[in-house]
Amino acid sequence: MRRVLLLFLDGVGLGVDDRRTNPFSNAALPTLRERLGLRTITASATPHHAAAASLVAVDATLGFAGIPQSGTGQAALLTGVNTVALHGRHFGPWVPARLRDLVRGGSVLARAQAAGFRCAFANAYPEEVTRPAQDGELPSDAPVPGARARKGPAFLRAGPPLAALAAGLLVRHTRSLERGDAVASEITNEAWRERLGRTTVPSITAACAGRNLARIALDHDLTLFAHYATDYAGHRQEMAPAVEALERVDAFLGGVLDAAGDELLTFVVSDHGNIEDVSTGHTRNPALGIVIGRGHAAFAGQLRSLIDVAPLVLDALRRGGGSGL
């Protein structure tokens, strides 16, 4: 059975081909362009099915007005539930408290584990941020009157770590990153070295990080990796950082694909638009959807909105990643 990789990119939409506003029109993206056979990655190019990969537009609005946000978008992507409808509106940046139990118990990770598949969350997190609550402490969103709450780091309320922590998979820390058995959310390890002072963590290229992710993914049935710097770059509303962010992701993906060969079915998906238009913040543009590997076109043809991601990943696991186009 082939393995499945779910590679989540925060804040990557599909916009128009405009070099003034769209970094996709300016970035050097050899991995994506080779696999897709496209000059640039835009909404008008979708749906597109090449020999090696498919590009599709993924609806992030889920039938609601307003600007899609990370909290409800990630929850929908990870669970297959229209969480915007459940919450009544788009919400972010964190998963709203009323949806956290859904993400904890109903994520693609939890459901894959319940079906007997071996799962991994490849992201490294500092060990100190995931320490167990002490006696008398509860998570900050626990509705227990009089309890002494420990307010954990806000970023653990993002969809991927929330799902991974509940599934017992947020277990890769400094030592794992040192060995190459985890991947930093930023892809390269510079933030760990410079901001956290973890100088024992090696400085690596994006391609090397991709090879590390491929090794993790080939040892598990389903692997989730989450990258957020694309959304951060989009919020800066500057072309150069946005181009750099996309080129880093492309090199990272190249490392994954070169190392994994034909052994992975890879879903590259986002939660909402942002980086594709540096003239503004979040957009109502469709989110990025790419499927790479044997059987990609069949899966991509069913990937229409955020709520399709989790069911398709689970179907890919059951079918062993598919066979042929």
C-alpha cells in the first residue's frame, strides 16, 4: 500500500496572472511547473490534469459571505464538516472554542487511527509548550467553574496541532529535529536556531527538509505536515517576501517528491486565499488544491471544497492511494 501525505499550506489561494500583485506570476517554481506543465499557478488554469499532478480550485467560502479565515477553514479541512455553518460565520485565526472538540475527535488523524492506520504529525514543537497540565489545571478552554486554568500557547489552538495533540501525535521535539525525524513548521530550522536558541539543531535547506518529510511519510500510512509562513508572508503585503515564501515551498516539495518517488500520494491544500494577492489580506479566492502521485486525477476531480479534503484522504488510505489515472 502506498502512503498518503497531507501537506497543509496556510493562506495560499489561486488568483489572477498579474505580476504586480500575484507572487505566483513572479516566483521561480520549477517543481510545480514541471509536475503541472503550467507557466504559472492561477485560478483560470483550473481544473488542470497533467501526467504527474493535478491542480484544482478549492472553495473556501463554504456558502457564506465574508472573508474565509484560518480557524473555521482548518477545522473544515481536517474534519470534512462545514464548520462555517456550525459556527455561523468565518472565524480565525484559531479554531473557535465551540469547534475544538470536533477537531480533537473528528479529525482525519483521529479517524485514520481509529481505522487502524499508522499516522504521524511531522511538525516539531518545542517540548516545553506541550507539557501536561499540573494538578488542578485544565486547558484554558475547559468550561469547569473554579478550575485553575493553564493558558497554553495560542498556536496550539490552530487546527493541525489541535488535532495532533488529541491524537497523541504531537510528539516530535528538539531531539527529533536534530536527527531529521521532524520538520520545523517554517521548513528550514533557522527560527529554532535564532529565536529559540536551539543551536544543536542543524541548519538545513528546504530540499533537505523535504527529504526528511518524505522519510517520515514513507514510514507511516498517513502523515500530516503544516506550514504557516505563506500566510504570514501574505499579511506583509510585499512582493519579495511572498515570492521567497513560495520558492521555499517549491524547493521543499521538490525534496519530498525526489525522495519519495512513486511511493506517496500527496495532497497539497490550503485553507483560504491570501498570499496570491499582495495588494490585500485574506481573499475570497479559491484555495490551492494540488494532488500528486498515481491516481491523482481521480482524487482531484472530487476535490471541490475544504470539506472534501478529509474524506478524500481517508478514501485514499482505504484504496491504497489509488491505481492509475
